[in-house]
Amino acid sequence: MTNPTAPSDRTRIRRIAENADYQRSTLYAIVDAAYLCHIAFQDAKGTHCIPTACWREGGHLYIHGSNGGRLLKLLSGDVQVCVSITHVDGLVLARSAFNHSMNYRSAVIYGCFERVTEDAAKRAALAAFMESLVPGRQAEIRAGSDKEFAATTVMRIALDEAACKVRSGGPNDDAEDMDIPVWAGVLPLLQTHGAPVVDAQVAVATPGYVLGWQSAV
Amino acid sequence: MTNPTAPSDRTRIRRIAENADYQRSTLYAIVDAAYLCHIAFQDAKGTHCIPTACWREGGHLYIHGSNGGRLLKLLSGDVQVCVSITHVDGLVLARSAFNHSMNYRSAVIYGCFERVTEDAAKRAALAAFMESLVPGRQAEIRAGSDKEFAATTVMRIALDEAACKVRSGGPNDDAEDMDIPVWAGVLPLLQTHGAPVVDAQVAVATPGYVLGWQSAV
């Protein structure tokens, strides 16, 4: 597949440009693999970088929070943001110190967040969030009350002005270093699932998504 | 241990303030567990959020890169930054949709980066980075040449104006939801180590830090 061009000047990757990837499928895969993003924005106190949970629906990245939260209040004011998501996939051990590297997948998204104001759309977005986290759970729990929905802000940003950068594979050594007698290769890093920890007062059978949690990676 | 107060107004956590942690030991542990950070800064093109590898020495967080890179060039100009590191530790499944949460450890650091200009200090910092990634490897590889060191910029930021936020443990359900017959608890997320991938032309015995990689988490 050919790599499209960068959607804007500020998303054009210059440093190690061969790792740049402007394909929408790459962007979606990086967002879908993430539980959270980092949001950079500016206000009267300076530049900030705040982590928050996120999910994707179609061509938008969504976040949510309490109406009272500073982040969402500020983002409602049409402020320009930069949203970043990065996954580290491994340490790349080369024959020289200089050629050591890391394998990673990163996405950087520019734009402004907009509020999801329509009630049904807000409920649908939050249901989609739950479904993305734990498929099937939404039907088992107590759904949000009108008061809880009213206290929650949902916002989204278009995944249009974005760039990804991906490094994979082994070390790129200088030709003259290839005979140095040292181990070279990749030490992979993975996000995996630990054994579920049940709450004290649970009296129901363990559902499939909990039983299968550790083996589903 | 008592929690010190926030070092500045902009590091004072207001939302779910009981998860705020201003202890230096917490901050250091979060930085030491990270391979990368996200750096937010402002320039003529807007607000940016760029991931980069990082490590800690004493009371500073360090980054490095090519002299020609835009990020390091820009940060050399005394620009105010916000550096964020976040680890996701699990999905917290509550009895109501609204009380679902995530367990996490996050650090947010404000300040300005400064260049490490002195040659010996720069070399020592890069050696410390390698040692933090793969203890013992520094002695086996080809060390940086004068040209490679000259092409590399090392910068650091004091870990002084910073705040951490940490959530751990099970769900906090509303009292009236406790009898809802649904599984509740935590689905843990972990960063683990995959099987090392050896480069094609390696003809040496596998070192201990590679043999032990998968079991060292």
C-alpha cells in the first residue's frame, strides 16, 4: 500500500522519515490498541500534557469526564490540541551504542475537540467505550442514570490531521560494526493481562470475559 | 508517609484529589518504570505533544536525540514544557457503568529542559541510559565515537515542579448498587517481556540479560 502524504505541514515527519506512516488504517490500529492518550494544550498557566482514557468510533477519537473537570472545560473553548498515543514494542540492541533504538508505534493528532451534546449520541458513545473495554459487559451492569449522564461530558476530535511513526524489526548496524562479537537483536515489550482480581462481595458466576481475560492479549 | 503539598499552583490536583501524590519517591518510581515520556510544548505552529525515550539520574529526567532534530533544537530555547508519563495498570469493573475506572500511575512535570553540554557529563548520561535499559551491555558494545557523541544532544529537566496521580485497588461502587448480580473487580494490565529475537548474523553465546529477559518483569 502506498503511503499517503502528510495532511499538513506540522504532521510531516522529517526525522527518520522512512518510519512515517500517514495511512488511516495504521492510525486507527494505534488508537484502538490504546487505553489512554496524552493531550497537550495551552492555557493562561502554560502548556500542559494531561493523560486521559480514550476510544475510537469511526473517524473520531473520544474522551469523557466530569463536567467539573478543568481539562474538558478548557477543551470546550475551541482550543487547539495535540493528542499523542505511543506503544513501546521493544528494545533494539545494536552492535554500537549509537545504533541502539526502540521499536514503537506512535500517533500524533492535531485539531480541536468538540462536545457531543445530543443526549442519544452521548449515551451511544459511552456504550461504545464500555463495549471497546469489555465486550458484553454493558448489558449486565446498571446503566447510567439521567443524573450521571448529565454530569458527564463526552468530547471528540476528528482523526484527520494526524501522523504515525512506526519502527519495527532488528537493529540497523553500520557495516563496519557487523563483526563485533556481541549479541544483537530485539528484546520485545508487550502489554499483557494479569489474573483478574475479584471484588469482595461478588456472588455471581465468573463471566466469560473475566475467565478469558488472561489468555486474550 | 505524609503527602507533601503540591509544589506549585499548576501541579495541584483538584479532580479526585485523593489520588494525588506529591512524594518524590512516587515520582521517581513512575519515571524509572517508563521507557518514554510525552513532551508538550508550544511553537509558532501551535501546541505539540511528542513522545521520546527518557531516563532518570538523580533529580533529573533526561532525553537525547540528534542535534538536527526539531524537538531538541526547540527545547534548547528555554521553552516551557510539560512532560507526562502514564502507566495503565488495569480496568476497574464496577457494578454501574458510571463507576467503572482504570488503575494507573501518572506523573506530570513542568519546567524547561537544559542542555548537558560538558562532554564527560554527556557521555556519563548516555552510559547511564544504556545501563538503565540493559544492565551490563555498555561494556560489550562499541562505545560512541567522538563524531557520534558530537552529533548527539542530551537534555535534562529537573523533577521539581511535578505531581503524580495514582489509582489502585478495586471498584468504588455506590452503596445501593452492591446487590446488583454482576461480577466486579479488576482486570490487570501488565507490561511484560517477550521472547528475544536474535539478529541474523550473531555468532556469540547468548548473554545473561537476554537469557533472563522473559522472566525479568
